[in-house]
Amino acid sequence: MRAIPREVNLIIPAPIVPRGEGTHVSAIIRAIAISTGVLKAEGGDEPSMADKREITDPVAILRICLGLAWEEYYLGMFLKDKVMKHPAERCVDGIHMSPDGVSREWVGHVNRPHPGVMITFVHEVKATYKSINTVGDLSKEWLWLTQVKAYCKGLKTTHAKLHVLFICGDYKMPIRPMIKEWTLEFTQREIDENWSMLKEYRDYREGD
């Protein structure tokens, strides 16, 4: 047998939902994360508010493609009858956002005679190399929570579901991928304070 290896260079596909001109919430969150040390700037760059970053690192591109493929399967096939995938882009206070999915579900209430109320849920899908053991109750996952709360603002809800593929599971041998879903309920104050932080940072940077 003769096997000839070939290097494959992937490209990041264009967004499924057209992105409006202006500042996107993902760019604001990333800039804040770099400024505060939550993320490391690529190539030593300063925190940028640019939405269309040029990503050339092949490992970063592959990770993005893996995440997009997982999102497409999970929302497009596994949850296709429950979740509207890629709803229309939202814009609040001049800030654009594109949630992964949205659903409307009946939520019951204890000690109430009626079956419940219809609630809007934001759905966010992630694929990560983090250990499932380090995530815990999500309280330290600033990037994820900030993004989900921003989407809740855009969809005028306090409820969300976070779907996470842990590619390496708990890192115990043999390595096994694991999936976990969190149902989140925020207070309106948490939603509003999160949005104020993002908007104030946007105004501060764009006022430079």
C-alpha cells in the first residue's frame, strides 16, 4: 500500500444569517475578555471591536469548523422539531446579535391550577475542550453567560438553554465525548446589568 498524506486548509464559512452593518455583541464581549485577561489576544493585538477579524491560524479555523458542524447537527437534526435554528438577527441599542436558536415552551408552575405559561428560550450551542468537571454550575463561565444574557436581552426573555459538547469529556482514559444541557433562568436585573456593561463598553470604545 502507498499512502500519500495531504494537508487540508479549511476556510470559515460565511454566516448563515446575514449580519447587519455595525457593532456585534460578540465583538464587544471578545474585546472586554481580552482587556480583562479572560482571553489572550491573537498575535499580541490590542482588543479590537472589529466584527470581521481575519483568522489565519489553521488550528483556530478547525476548531471553529468543528463547533459549526456540531451546532448544525444538534440544532438542525437532533432538535429540529423543537428549536428554530438561526432566527433573524436582532438589534438593540445599535448592537447586533445572532442567537443560535429560539424556542417557545410551556413551563409549569408549582401550586397553580393552570398548566403553566409559554416561555421564550434562547438556545446557545458550544463545543469545548474544557473538562466537564471544571465547568460546574457555570458561575465562572463569563464568556458563555455574558453572551447568553445578551441574547436574552435581544429576545426579551429571561430563559435560555445552553447545550455543550465536551469533546474530551472529563479527560479520564479512555477519552469519551460528553454532552450536557443547562436550563438557565436569569433575573431581569441580571439581564439589564449585563446589557448596560456591554453598551457602556461599546460607547467608551467607539468614543475614542
